[in-house]
Amino acid sequence: MGPGDFNGDGRVDVLARDSSGSLWLYPGNGRGGWLARVRVGGGWNVMTALV
């Protein structure tokens, strides 16, 4: 697992929070694109930055 690999598949992923506080995982497809997003959880609207 490397930096930015949040699901352990060896590819770079992105985490994003929407305005309702849902946290979404956008898994990388290994070819410079993204697979379908996956909701990770809710209640993240109190966060202003993810590190």
C-alpha cells in the first residue's frame, strides 16, 4: 500500500467530502481514471481539511 492508496489495491485513490458531510472514495483504475465512487461514511461536515 502506498501514499494515496486508501483501499489497498496498489493504485492511487482520492478521498473527498461533499457539502452534506459524506466522505467518498474515488478508486483509481490504474490507467489515469477513476472507478465508481464508494461512500465511506458520514458526519465529516465538521472537518475543513483532510490530511
